[in-house]
Amino acid sequence: MPDETPSEAPQYTIDELATVTRLPSRTIRFYQSKGALPGPKIRGRVAYYGGEHVERLKLIGELQDRGLRIKAIRDILGKVDKGELVLGEWLGLEHKLQEPWANDRPRVMTPAELTELVGDRPPGFLAELLRLREIERKGDSYLVRSPALLQVALKLEAGGVDLETAVGAGALLRKHLAKMAGELVDYFFKRAGEGFGSDTTAADLGKAYETLRPMGMEAVRVVFAREMERSLRKLLDSGATTEMSSRAAKKRRPPK
């Protein structure tokens, strides 16, 4: 290891840096090649790294643990180095953006837990859920992809909307709401500091986001309700509902 005195900053060769940080030398070189890690100081034919490289490598690891790719890490750290970004504030904003909007995550359930969730249903009901991919067998247990949406489907089924129809409606919602959510995120991102937040500081953007989350969900509820009303009125005005009544009458008619 290099000679260290209180008056001297630590200096490491790449192999020594790899030992200190417990990272392979090739990983350090990779970060360097991508611009995320500053280059070493060259003395003669030897490249030396310092304590700032150790701290930078720790930070790169922390950002990778948050799911960021090396290109994004390079861009963020470049802004930090230029004084354009306060990393602590940005990390706080990034944490806010990762907070869940819905308390609904995939869950592994035992057969007993799943039976309790679905309640008293006829034989073959679990097989139907498996067929529709609402649940997935995992050994002796089941993976429920969305417990909240499954409960919605169960309530619809109890009210006369069969499971396949309810699941199909859920797929339609996911398809179109995913597109809408992506477009909204792009829209607000482009207006950051110019209509979304007073300026581009993390504090102002975080405040705007905190307001957006509950109000955004409320706006979706209102807009969806009004669009459903409009579509149903259009259906009624077209006279198409008479076909529904005709089909229902045919189903009730006893066979000859």
C-alpha cells in the first residue's frame, strides 16, 4: 500500500484502488471510459488515484443501487461537478418520485390466503384465474399480480360481470392508461420550471409533485367518469342498446 502521512493525501495504483473499494480493476476502467469516474494523475508511467476516486466509486455504487444506468450517473455527476446540481436535493426529489401512487404490489399467497381472498367461489374458479393469468402458480403458493385489481374483478363478478369480461376491461384500462401516463410524465417533464414548479430547484419541483399526485388521481377519476357518461349517452342515442335487450330476451326464451 502507498505511504500515507497526515499531511499527504492517499494515492493508489489501480490495483490498490481495487483492493480499497473491493471493485475489479476492469470495473474501475469501465467507469472511467464512460466518463463517470475522473481519470487518474499520471506520474512517469504510473497512474495514481486519490481519495476523491474512492468517494466517487462509492457514490456510483449507491446510484446504481437506486436503479440508475451508468450514462445517467455520468450526466448527474457531471452536473454536480459543474455546480449545476446539488446531489442531496436531487436524491430527495428522486426518492419522492419513487414513492408508490397505489398500495398494490404483486404478492405471493398460500392456497389458504388465496381462498380467503376470493371467498366462497365454485370449483374451478382458481383454474379460471390461472387461465386468465391473474394469478400464477409458484410451487405450493400463488403469485397474485395485483391483489387490488383482483378484488375489483371479484366485486364485478359478484355483480354480474363475468371474470373474463372484468379481466378484459382491466387490460383495456392498463393499455390506454399506460399511454396516457407516459404522455403526461413527458409533458410535465418538459415544463419543469416553466409551469411545473416555480423553477428547476429540487424543492420547488418536489412541492409541485406532491401536489400533483393526489390531484392527478382525482382529475383522472373526474375525466374518466365524464367520458364514460359521454360514451354511454352516445350508445343510447345510437339505439344500439335495443340489441342488448334483444339478446337478453333470446337467452331467456325457452328452447323449442
